[in-house]
Amino acid sequence: MTTCSVSKGCFVFKPDSKRRRLSSAVDYFSQGNSDTEDSGLRFDTCQSLWKQIKCETEQLQEDLNKKLFDNLLKFLRQSHSDFKQKKTEWVCRMKASEIPTAAVVLGVNVTDHDLTFKSLSEVLQNDVTPFVVSLRSKECSGIKYLLQKLMVQLMGCQIDMDSSEEEEHSKISSNRIRYSVASLTDWYRNVTKKMDTGSPCKKRIFSSRHWESPPVVVIFKDIESFAPKVLQDFIVISSHCIHEFPLVLIFGIATSPMIIHKLLPHSVSSLLCIELFQSLSCKDHLTKVIDKLILTSQFPFKLSEKVLQVLINIFLYHDFSVHNFIKGFQLSLLEHFYSNPLSVLCCELQEAKKRVKNLSASQCENIRRLPSFRRFVESQVSNKQTVLLTDDEGLKKTVQDLLQDLNTYHENYFPILRCLHAATSSIPKYPLGKQIRELYCACLEKSVWETEEYESAIQLVRMLAKDELVVILEKCLEILTSSSAKQLGTPAEKLEEYLGQLKNFEAEASDDQDTSISSLKELQKKTDLYHLQKTLLEIKESRRLKKLSKFEMLRFEIVDFIDGLVRKYLVPVEMQTLHEVMYFSAANTLREHLNAAPRVALHTALNNPYFYLKNESLKSGAGSISKTAPDICIAYKLHLECGRLINLVDWLEAFSTVITATENSDVTDPKQDQIDDITHARFIRAVSELELLGFIKPTKQKTDHVARLTWGSC
């Protein structure tokens, strides 16, 4: 695979299709995995489950963007609905040379903006106009490149053209054309002319759903990164031609709408008719995603507390990207099915029961080795223990019952979790967290009723007023009635009974209010310090000895009832048998994939190249240096033996000694003392690569030395 060409260029060598073997995803899924049993079935289950999750997330994203997109379409309709008829409003806007501009504030989760703009472009192209252009700052360093990118995208729109149109298109898109707004105006006039003349190719050019005289929509995805001069020139030039064709600008803003006025002076921003649009915040979006994917019994796959905390911490402290959170969830799903042989049972309940019947003897042993199953066996009588440990058929029947119990546990768990959140999310200081994800992590970690935060929250709930308590009970009743869990029917009836009783305490509440008012009047009378102190002590003693009212007794009963539901249904998942089948708990593995440690990875690659290359010839001892290692690895291991300053001559000699060494070199060859040009060149390249990676730098202290920038083993 060589070439004899002496010119610079890129040469492509196509692989031999006969020798090339394309491995399927199932083969890759089973490669390097010691637990290969049922790998094909596990892969199919993983793929099927991910398709369902992906469908749910896409539907959720569409529902969340619907309001924003509807408002944008309304804005476009108001801006250009009367462009064809030249009505008063449009004429006034033309005279003012104002360009309709939508400033869309999307938030700091920049990595999610591409999905939003992609969906927006699809909506506009399907229902409004085929002329939608998306521009990035890195592609528009100057006004020339911006106009070039704009026209290339417009002329590449999905429009079926006849032969004459293709010739005209080729002339316009040739290198001889001068990219300008005037050329853009001529192109738009030629394309839309056929609609006025009733050309037979009208149906092929525009969809029936497109507007008449469709606008040209230009989306600036990252407005903060655009050069101010480029934006100013484009807006000024476009304002002179706004009466020729309908143009709409959409600014994607990550920070604040004030960035528009920082980038554009008043003379330029006055040429824009700006309307502000606000998308859903990334934190609210994450709450919706967690509620849809995790806080539900619809999907059997679950995350442990540590894994969920890793994903949430990456979201809160790194990128605020919901897209990356979903990718992390997908990675957890894949890792769970890849590493856990019993994940074959992580599916719909009826299907899981069928698969239990077909479990092999080795899979039965895997079940017996689970910590939760061992704990379950120890709690059984001796006869039952013998059956579970020796009889596979008896084990399978028990596993089916345990999977049923685990499914029932999830059906009851999440409604009660929502009820607890409804009761504690409105109290001061939020002892159990303001977001339901915080409460869920606390419940996953341990028995939540044993924590000080829970005790504090319950004490505050016992002090709620009647109106606040009624609102909480109505929310809880709505949650329980909408739940599919059969066991929660009785608690729902009990809550409904409590709601009816709370409405009978209006008179008593008014009496208590009159009593407190009379006490305040007593305190407001003129008196000396002794009588005031005596009155306060009497009021305090009367309150201490005062008998609880019916409302207070009922309030205590309601709170105790909710506390009983929490203790019964919010048992930690680790106490459930076979929870390892559905819960992914390898937080360290997930952290290694998602939380990059570049220095450790570089040190591992340079100090032990076998870790990544998997070449047997690269294996060497801890203190030795193999001559078969890449040059940069040899130079790196040699530089670890040096101090702050490294002598390049000594470094080169040591490098040459390593690469020219032989295994049985008892006799020294005088020719080896001379370093040839190839070795010298290899050394220079290795040193340059280490300098590029930031391990060394030139120093002015000594001309033939370099300074070492890193210390330690990693």
C-alpha cells in the first residue's frame, strides 16, 4: 500500500472487500465479555428497550417545543402574511426597513441547541417555507463567507427543478457569480415567479402546505460567537432589500437578550423588529425527562442512587445538557445488559416469567450468587433453603414470584414517592429537597424515615393550616387515583374520607381565631412589667394545658397516615430480592466513561502502550523500556527519570541506546556510538510531540536543555 508519487496529496487505498469481514453488533456485544451466555437475547432486549425509551424522549421533546414553535409560527404569520398584498402594516415596515427578528433564548445548555434548531427547521420546511438556512459562527468569519454559505444552502433546498431550472441554478451557483444580497433577491424573484404565472412545476417547487411568497428564514445558531462586524454588515445590507423579498432572522441566544445590544449599535439594532421568545429551562426539562424515564414503572431498567447522582452531577456542574444526560442513561443501559448475564430478565413481566422457565443451570447459579437472593434464602426455613439451593425447577418458580413482587413494588413505590414530594415540596427550607429527583435519591440511599431531614419535614407538615393541608391531600388523591396499582385503592379512599372531614371545621377555626384576638387585646392594655409577665405566663400555661382541637387531632392522624404509607411502600430497593436484575449500580464504570481524566489517560498510554494497542511485543516490566514501543513512549519514559531540566544530548543518547539495543549484546559495536540521521529525526519528532502535549518546554536558562512541566507518576 505505497505510492511512487513525489507530490504532496492524499491517497485513498480501498480495502479488499473479499477479505474484509463486517462483524455485526451482536458479535461486538459478546466480544471481550466473560458472561457470553444469552448475549444475543440480551442485545435484542437492550435494543428493544432503548427504542421505546428513545421514542418517549423524542415525543417529550416535541411536546416541550410545541408551545415555542407555535409562538414562532404565529410571529412569522404576523410578519409576512400580508407581504403579497402589500397592506398598510407591511408598507410601514418596509419604509422603516425593519427586518422581523425572533430572539430565542435557549439557555446555557449549548449542546442541546442543535436538536432544537433541527426540529425548528423541519417544522418550518414542512409547514411554512422551503427556504430555511442555519448558520454557525465558525463558518461565517466574514460577510463574504456568510453570504456564500447563505446562498449555497438556499440553492440546495429540496426543490425539484426541470432542466431549464437546473441550467439556471448551475449558472447562479458557479464560481463566477458574485455572492451578494442583490443576487439573492434575483434568485428569490425567479423562483417565486412561477407561482404567479401558474407554471406546471409549481407543485414540484412548493408544497401545498407552504405559504404564498414563502419567507426566507435565516437562523443564527450561536449569536454570541458571531463577529459583530459581520452581523452589522449583513443586517445593514439586508435592510436595503427587505422590500424585495420577505426575510426573517432567528437569533439563538444562550445567555441573555442583552447580547444583541452589545453586539449591535443602536443604528443597526433599530433596523430589527425584535420579539423575544423563551424556551423551557434546562432544569425543568431534566425534571420532565427523569419523570418520564426513571420515576415510572413503564420501563424495567432502573438506576441506582450512585449512578443517578453521577448523571445529575455531570448535568449540574458541567454542561446542563439534557441530551448528554440521555446519552449517559443509554450508556448505563448498554453497560447493564453487557456486563450482567441476568439482565436477560430485565424486560416486561410476562416475558420475564417465560424466560425464567428457559434459564440454564449456570444462570440458576448466577441467581443463587446474588447478595439479595442469598439474604432471601437465609430468611427461609431449612426445607425451603434446600429446595432453592439444589432444585432448579423450584428455584425458577420462586424467581417468578419474586419478579412479580418486584414489579408490584415499583407500581406502589413511585405514586407514594410523588405523594411524599407533594407533602414536603412546599414547606420552608425544603428539608427533603425542592425537586423530586433529590427526594428520590434520598429514598434510594437508605430508609428515608430514619433521616433528620424527614423528621424535620414531618414536624413542619404537622403545623400546616387547613387550606394548605387540603391542597396536599387533593394532590395525593389525584396521584393515587391515576395510579394503576391495585393496592393503593384503599389509601385513596382513606384520603378522600379525610378530605371530607376537613371541610367541617370552619366554625371551630373561627372560635380559635376569636380566642387569639381576645388574648392579644389583653396584652395591649396598659400595665406594668410584673402584670405583663404574669399574663404571658398564664397564656403560655393555658396553651400547654389546652386540649387539642378536633382539627389538630385530625391533622395528626392524616400526617401519621402519610408517614405509615412512606414506611410501608418506600422501602430501599436494596432490601428487595433480585433488584440486581433491573438496577445498574456500577457508578465507577460510568464515571470512567463520562468524566474524562486526560492526564491519567495520557500517562497510561505513554507509560504502558500495551493497555491500548494490545500488542504482545509491547509487554515489558515496570522498570524496563521496550525498544518496540512507539518513539514517543520511549522518550516519555526516559524523561520521567530526569529532573527539572533535561539535557537534550543525554536524552538523545539514552533514546538511541534503547532503540538500537539487542537482547544479547555482550560485545559493544563501535558503530553504535554514532547516532544516525534517522534516529536523530525520530528523536526530534518524539520531543516535539511531548512539547505539543505539554510535558516539556524550551528554556532560556540553558540552550541545550528543556524544562520538564509535569511531576509525579500521573
